[in-house]
Amino acid sequence: MVSLAILGDEDPNWRPSRFEHGRWGCRAGIEFPVFKLLDYAVHEQVLEADPNPFALLVLAHLKTLQTRRDPAAREGWKVRLVRGLYGRGLGAEDVRRLFSSSTG
């Protein structure tokens, strides 16, 4: 079993790598590696070109943060990312399912 944390927040300095809980004098904890999605912002071109669909999901998250106050840019990136999904071999039904399960 492996535990890890994927952090999608906007604070580049927040990197918790341990969780601890205690009660009645007992303590239990776990240490885990942290993957900060913000760290990948400098690799946007690599993410967009990577055939792994997860790379495009990371890019979508980063673009959601970056275009929060720019609806036109957000729409442009959404179209670009959908084209990227089709380019990776996903079909129309797969893309529809991705969007129907998202909240943004």
C-alpha cells in the first residue's frame, strides 16, 4: 500500500507531508510524498504534448486556476484541451463523460 498527496491548491509553500491523529494518549500518523500540481506550471508545453491523459488533466487544473478571472481565455483553453483529448484517442462519449463528472 502506498499513500501520497496530490495538492491542487494555489499556495506554493503549503506542502504537508505528514498526518497525525491522537486521542487518549494514543497517537497514529503517516508520512507521505507530496505532488504539487503548481510545480508543473513551468512544464505546460510538455504536459500538452504528453500522450498520457493524466498530463492533460493536470494542465486543465492549472489553466482553471490561471483563467479564473478571464472567461474568454478559459473558453479558449477548454476548446484546446478537448481537442487534446480527441488527439489522444478518446471518443466523443469518453469526453462527454469527463465533462459530466466535472463541476467546472
